[in-house]
Amino acid sequence: MRIGIDIGGTKTAAVAMDTDGRLSEQVRQPTGFGDADVIATAVDVAQQVTALSGRSLADVSSIGIGIPGAVDSVTGRVSHAVNLGVHDLRLGAAISERLGVSVRVENDVKAAAMGAHHLLAETGMANGFESMAYLNLGTGLAAGIVLGGRLLRGGHGVAGEVGHIPIDPNGALCSCGQVGCVETIASGSAIARMWPTDAALPAVDLFEAAGAGDPIAIDVQSRFFEGVAAAVRILVLAADVDVVVIGGGLSALGTPLLDGVCASLTAGARVSPFLSSLDIAGRVRVLPLGFPAAAVGAALTGVDNG
Amino acid sequence: MRIGIDIGGTKTAAVAMDTDGRLSEQVRQPTGFGDADVIATAVDVAQQVTALSGRSLADVSSIGIGIPGAVDSVTGRVSHAVNLGVHDLRLGAAISERLGVSVRVENDVKAAAMGAHHLLAETGMANGFESMAYLNLGTGLAAGIVLGGRLLRGGHGVAGEVGHIPIDPNGALCSCGQVGCVETIASGSAIARMWPTDAALPAVDLFEAAGAGDPIAIDVQSRFFEGVAAAVRILVLAADVDVVVIGGGLSALGTPLLDGVCASLTAGARVSPFLSSLDIAGRVRVLPLGFPAAAVGAALTGVDNG
């Protein structure tokens, strides 16, 4: 049995996976803050999901962990996971010591990309697909690219960082220091900026207001769709991936998100025979609600890389 | 012996390559216009380069051809090579029939990408590099991506088509139908638009005027550098390639081009710790003047794919 753990800013999820790649159990709980609590949460969910499976840690062949921030997947070191209060932590070694199981650590978006790819393969949707990009729409925007079933890491581990490609010289200042990055239009933080509200979920509030006919909401929503469409187009034009799977917190917006992004892509293709020939809208999917992509991918990472 | 042929808009070049991958002979001549003349030119340079090598066609194990336009590398069919007057031609079969040698056809930018990679490998520059992008600055802008020594083709053969990623909503109309594409700022056609002149080589004229202190030329040149820098940044952020090699007609601008692009990348990194950590300027190279990258890559294509 393998365990995959997704350490997120608010919750930590764990999945247990049979040797045939099927999920058996899932648990989740609030993430602790700071090195010690992040480790304790991860250890706890690993023990819980093992117990729920009716097994012991001796039956666990590997643990994979997905976590935000800069991850050295060779050493298991995590840095700059600011939202978790983790600045420089040898996470892999710490968990491995506590549980006596080999641990691999991976950036959460890269892990989710592998999880999304696994889902496509399991459901038969990956038949005929050679390549896939996973586009994570959360507080920020980032992507992971899977070619021939393998994660594209790149020379510095930034392959898929399309969120920080500037697409508007007159756009907003990005947290990365540049101006008009894709992330300033197509992300949770972008919606929060463009649609100021007291609602707990600004994106849901925006979509509801737009659905109710609010002209400003419709305008903001349309800019958001165009930003996501731009990210999809960049992934297709740069890497020519067969499929772009949208995941992350905002993917819970579901069909209205998919329809809006595809409508923007279709409108773009209408003025460009070149784009039209690529059928980019036809390549977009949204991750099913609740599918624990990062935890699933993390479980597989533990296997793929030893 | 292998032969590689680069059919360009103005000239057709051919190289002969030993079995150890070294160039032995090169020839070039003006390209004919239309199906029959394009075929005749290619047949002629193949025969010439074979004769110069002191060999016969019986010694030629394969012929690879690089040509602009949409190329089906499986069937050897070429379409939309507008500048050559070729609209739909089974080029591979036609040449193979005339010369009795197996022929593979590849898009010229993809072929040049393989040629540039071969050069890096031959010169020892590719040591430690896992991935490379070849950025072709010609009339238009396009790139080819080489990962682990293999060309990234993508699902629809458009991997590396970063020239048609829009980066300025208020930019110029692109030939592809979109607005503000990278190609409208960073290409020969962009320079011709931004720097109207009767000079035979607008880019050289622009660089000379900028070098002489003309403020308008300096401004146009700076926009061009920023556009090329944007293309480089897109290739690094999307695919995280270790090296970006600039080739194509404009690469003859040499050191001033390299320096200008790197200065723009460095200025961009100054405002962004994220970009700064990636050392993008340190990844840029310019193809040596006169190196027949597309012909060399075409010769290798003939081998790689059977």
C-alpha cells in the first residue's frame, strides 16, 4: 500500500492507494502552522489513513507528499512555503524518521499534475493522449506538464510556471514583481482584487452575481475567463499538450468555469484561422469535484522516483 | 553518408554528413518557386553535395529535408509553404522517387532546433544540459523544443509556436488574426513595420541607426529586444529549458542582439526575485554565423526517424 499526502494552506489530505493504483481510503484535517505542526499533521493523517485501511505502517511501501513552495524532490527539502509558516524544512527526512517509511516530497502542483494524469488514465480518457497540462487555479496560477506519462521538471524545476508570463503591459502589479502576469487576471487573488467583497468565497460570489445579471460582475468574470484562456493557449502553443485539465480551488466552479473559458477560446479562434485549426477549446477539461489530485499524484511520486 | 537539405524562401542549402555526425561538404543555391522548381532545386543540391563529397547516391543512406510550412513528418507532405509557392506537395515521395534514397521531411524550425542541439553536443556545450529551445528569429518567430535529445512534437505539431502568444492587448494586428502576438514585436516583419526604411536589410539598418545614437531607432530596437526577451522568458517559464539558442536570419545581428536581449532580461529580473532566481539571461546563446542548423538537423531527422 502507498500513501499520498497533500499538505495545503488550510487542510491536509491523505489517500491510501492499493498496489493496483486504486484509492482505498481518504482522510483530511486542518493543517497546522509552522514546521512542527505541519509535520505533526502529516504524521497524523498518514497514521489515520493506514488505520482506516485496516493495515499497519509496515504495510506501507512509500509515502509521497505534495506541498506548496520550492521543493527539492531529491533531498525532500521544502522552502518558501510561506502560507504554512515553513521557510526551510527537511520535511522528507522528518516524516520518514517518525514513521519508518521512505518518503518523497514534491511540489503540490506537480503532484496534482501526476494525479490528474492518473485519473485520465484510470478512466480511459488518456487513451490517445500523449501529453497533458494540469492548470492549477488557486490563490495563484501554476501548471504542471506531463509528457508521455512523465512529469516535465525542467532544469530549475519551474516548467509550467506560466502564471508569471506577462500578457498586459498595463496590467496589475504581480506578487512576483512583474506587471500584468497571467496570475494577475486568472487566479483567486486576481478575483479578490477585481471583485472586492466580504463573501467568504469571492469567486463563488462573483459567479453568482454574474449569473444574476450584474453588469460589473459579468465584466470581471469575462476578464477572468480571458485570463484562464490565455494560460491554456500558452500551454498549448508552448508545449502542444493534447489536454489541459483545470484543477485547484477555483475548479470547484465547475461547468460555468469550463463553459466560460471555452467560450473565450472559441471567440479567440474565430479571428484566427491558425488558432482555429488547433481546436484549443476542445482540449480543456475540469477536474471532477473532490478528486484529491495532489494526494493521488504524491502517492505515485513515492513510487515513480524510488 | 547522410544528406540534409534546408529549403528556404530565398536559398536552398545542403550538407553532407559523415556517419560520425561531422559535416563534410556544404552547398547552397537560390530556391526555385512552385512545386516543380522546389523539387528540382532540392534534387540538384543533393546531387552536388554528393559529388563534392566524392561519393555517389548509392552511398547516401538518407536524405532529410527542412522546409517552412505545415509538414506531416510521417507522410512527407508539405502544405502552406506560401513563400515557396507550395500549397500541397508530397515532397518526400517526389525527391525519393527522383534520387532512389529514403527521404524524411520536417518543418524547418524543428529541423534547425535539432541542428542547434547537435552543435551544442558536438562542441561540448550540451554537457549538463537536459533541454534546449531553439528560437528562430526570421520574418516570423517560432521555436523548437528539444528535451533529452528528442524533439518535442506535441499533439498537433505546434509545440514551440510561442510567436503567436499575445502579450499586449494594445499591440499590432498579427498575421495570425490575433492582436499583440510576440511575433508582432520580435521578428523581421515587426522590425520592418516599426522601422520603415528602403534599406535591403531593415534590421541591420535599425541596429546601425541605434548604434549611431538615433533616439527613435534606440526606442524601436529596445522594443524589439523586449519582445525577444519575452519569447525567451515564455520558453523558460513554460518548459524550463536549460538553454535558449537564438537562430534564424536575425541571429546574424550577433553580439549586439545577444547583449540587448540579455540586458532586457536582466532589467526584468531586477524587479522580480522570482525571475532573478532563474538566471534566464545566463541561458541565452546565439547560433554562430553561417552554421547551417536546419540542414544539419534535417540530416539527423533522416536518421532519427528511420
